[in-house]
Amino acid sequence: LALGGQVVQAAQVVAEEWLLKEVDLPGMQIVGFEGLWGAVIMLALVFPLLYVLPGSDSGHLENELDSFAMVRSSAPLMAVLAVYTFSCATYNIAGIAVTGALSSVHRVMLEAFRTSIVWIFGLTLHCIDPTSPLGEVWTRYSWIEVLGFGLLMVGQAVYGEMLKIPGLKYPDLPAEAPLASPGAMKSFTSPLPPDRH
């Protein structure tokens, strides 16, 4: 499942870059489509499937009707869901902005860096208060995580040509197009290259 999740995430960021740069869709429209399709899939497939499968939630694997009733009757829970929805939207908008401004490789590197920040925060939290149930203990195997993370970052930097290794041949960058994309014209920017304004 972890490998499958990585494949789906890789396909998503590559598809986003293709939609942004080749099809020339606006980033907010792509985020909107992702949200719309996610909602349709959850409402039409996942929620009904979870409801009909047997489980410990009133005889269902997940009783969404009961969940909706709990949300409707609890203002704090509704506030938490609103904050969570806002944070997910902000995260996706920022991600698509990085993909549009740089590339999907840069976005994946930033997401890997985010993971390391969470891990470092957990380690720090445990160091500050070892009795806390939160945080993560530094073990003798934690060095393997550090080395693996470093290898991941270096590999992505080499692949994205941000880190160039002497002796390796890198392809030449394509020449810039004389006119800006149709998306730039939709944004009311000049179709001329920056040095001709």
C-alpha cells in the first residue's frame, strides 16, 4: 500500500505539471477539479462501500450518517473540520503554485522536507519532555532514517538538475519561446519576453 500510494502521488504531481504547463489550465482550476473529483468519489463510491461493509460502528465499517449527525450537533467538531478543510485547501494551492513556478520535482522535494520537519519536531518534543506520550524516541536505528532521507534528497536534487555531479552529461535547456503562453495572456501580462517590455 505504501508503494501504491507513492505511485499515485507521483502520477498526481506529474499530471498537475502537465495540466499547468502543457494544457495551460489555471492552478486554481486544477485544485478545484481535484476537490470536485475527490468529493464525487467519496460520496458515490467510498462512503456507500464503507456503509455496507460489516464492522463495529453500529454494524457498519463506517456509519457516515452518524458521523454527519455528530458534526451537525457539535460546534467544536465543525470548527475543527473547517480548519482542516482550510489547511488542506491552502496546502494544495501552495503545492500547485510550486509546481507551476518550478516543477513537480521541486514540489516533491519540499514535501519530503516537510516530512523531515515533522520528524525533527517529534524528536525535539520527546527531548524536551521524555514523559510526554507525543514525540518520537531517538533509537539506534534513527541514523538509518537520517541517511535514507539524505539519500532521497540528494537523489531528487540530482534528478531535478539542482545538484549537478561533475562528469555527468546533462541535456541542454530548450530555447525560450518568443511569445508567452495563452495562460499569460489570460492573466493580462505582456506576451513579449521580459527584456522587450
